[in-house]
Amino acid sequence: MFAFRWETGARCYELTLEHDLLGDLVLRRVWAGKANRRGAGKMQVFLDEQAALREVEKVCARRQAHGYDLVRADYL
């Protein structure tokens, strides 16, 4: 449904919200360093679309508050 990418000078953060094969909403987060590409990720399953969208809004606000620049926002 949605895909976002934020970056700072040294870090990047990606967020996607999409349906899995069972129809549940899955929020995927991936973060990494640009120089070494080390990072991690997290998946969160939502049964309620409104709860998933609230979490997306929280993440967007948190990235902006931490100084990340939004470099891509796509509707899938």
C-alpha cells in the first residue's frame, strides 16, 4: 500500500505497509548505515487498517523529529 524512505548523512530507514498472502496488513521497517549497510528490521502485523495507519503516522513523525529527510514516498 505504502512505501517510504528516509535518509540522513549516515543512515537510512525504510517503511512499507502492504497486505500479506493471508490478507493481514504487515508493516515492515528496515534501517541501516549507509557506509557499512549494517542494519536490522522489524515486521509488525495489524488486523485493523486504522491501527496500521496510526503507526505509519507515528513512524513518519519520529523520523522527521530525528532529522531524517523523506526521499521517497510511494503508493503501491
